[in-house]
Amino acid sequence: MTNSLLIGPDALPALANWLRQPAVSQVFVLADATTARQCYPLLKPHLPETHHVIEIPAGEEYKTLSSCECVWNSLTEHRADRFAVLVNLGGGVVTDLGGFSAAVYKRGIRFAQVPTTLLAQVDASIGGKTGIDFRHFKNQLGVFQEPAAVFIDPQFLATLDPRQLKSGYAEVVKHWLIADAAAFNEQRHQGLFVEDWTPVIRESVAAKQQVVAADPLESGPRKVLNFGHTVGHALESYLLALAGREILHGEAVAAGMVCESWISAQRGLLTDTELDRIETFLFSVFDKIQFVSLEADAIAELALQDKKNAGSTINCTLLQGIGNAIFDQPVTVAEIAAALRYYHRL
Ligand code: GLY
């Protein structure tokens, strides 16, 4: 597990303290073009006077080996030794790529995650998954490596486009649905009108950490974190790659959670009332994804390509009541297509 985790307005002063350890030889900061402009000025007062900034272009299309080379070039040029620390300042692309680059440089240097999007704060920076895309396959190369520390400051959320904030919120809702019925019941009414994100992020991170602690390398129970993602990834791939339509990850996951809740209800695992509660809430926050009913089969076919599947079986996470998920539930392409048609009719 991560050695230090700090969530709240004290996170950056805590990072400053952490970096003052005698065992830190040099400090490197990885940012993308957006976080270099919007977030680095907030971080800079908490960094040692001498540090090196490595900047990569912003966007998933730069989650590549050549961006890693940019990190390794800088570390090598500045003669970073094994006591150097890489501070990853950004969303999931930066925290995943920075984590991977640090994990393999000289067989591993320490890295700290300073996630700046809600998605990275509650999901990507937690649980030790690092990686990059390769030949258009998402997260094709990567290692499990826990960061030495994670510092989550909700002030960065003010830098986000409201659509990005909402996209990250889908993962908060996912954590409620798979592991925290009480939070779903108590907190969903405020929706995105959250005055203080610190307790929401704390609870969400705690829910994810509990799942990860039981299965850090995802051999079984960690798969519950994929709730909403079987259909969500299929929708994302279809709309982005085949239809050229823009969709954010969390928007696809929100639609995926409706579809996978419907499959759960069809199997008697969720009551109609629970399904209605989930749908009503998700549609109160997320716009409906537009596709035509005829596309449902083509989208469902893409679910077969998910790397979490074994052979031709689609393994899905379903809900057995709100707050309780079950993984490795075999579902068919036809069931997924039917769920998409149901979603389309709503
Ligand atoms: N985002 C899912 C996981 O960390 O396992």
C-alpha cells in the first residue's frame, strides 16, 4: 500500500514536508501542458527551490512510449539517481504514465501522485496501476507499482471544466454502488453541488482502497471496480473510434452503470425499486448518450474485446443489491445489446 496518503487542503504542505526527507536527492515534476499552466503555480510554493519540470503535451493520445522517453531523457540528463523522486501532477494520463516511467527508471524510483482531476483523485492515483497505451490499445504496457505517496488537494478541482468534473463523479457513484450503500443513500441528493469535496473524496478513496487491499493484483475481487465499464468501454470505443463521436470516460461509465444495473435486475439481483433509484439518480446528473437503437448490436460486439474477458465469455460485474457487487458474471452479447436498447428507450 501507499506509504502516505493525504486528502484535503493540507495536502500540499504535507507534500512539502515529505519532500524534505534527507533521502530525497532530486525532485522532478511531471505535468502536461494544461496542468503546467493551471496547477503547477499552485504546487510550486510547496516544492524545494531546486526542482526540474518535465512537460508533456496534454491528452490521451500522448500516453505513449515517446512521452515516457521525454521523462527518462530528463531524468538521465539531470543524472537522477535512485533517490530522486518524480511528482506526477495531473489527471489519469499523467499519474499512470509518470508512475510507469518512475517504476522502470533504474529499476524503480519513488513517485508521488498529485492528482488534479476528480477521476484521478478517486480512481487513477489509487491502487498502484500504472501504464501507457501502445498501438492504440489502452494501458497495453504497465506495471502494478504503488506510489510512495499520494497528495490529494480538492482546490485543483476548481481548474476543471464542469464536464470533466462530472466525468470523474461517475467513479464516485460507482464506488457507492459497489461498496457503500449508505453513501449512495445519503450523498446522492447533493449531486455535483458539493461545497466541500474533501469528505466525498475521502470516502470514495477509502472504498477503493478496501477493494484493492483484498486483491492488489486484480486476480479476482478487484474486478468489482469494473462495474459499468464492460458496457462503458464498448460505448466509448464505438463512439470514439468507429463513429468519431466525442464522449468522456465517465459519461460512458454512467451509461454502462445503467445497462449493467438493468442486467442485474433482469437476473433478480436488484429489485425494480433499486434499479429505478439508480437510473433516476444517474439521469439527474448525466445526459443520455445518443445512439440509434440499430447500433446496439455493434456496440455490444465490442464488449467481447475487453481485456478482462477470458476467451469468448464476457465477464461482467453486476450488482447484488446497492452497495454490493459480484464479479466474473458471464453475460452474452445479446444481453448487452438488450441492455443498450433498454437504455435507449428510457
Ligand atoms: N480503475 C480500476 C482499478 O483500479 O482497478
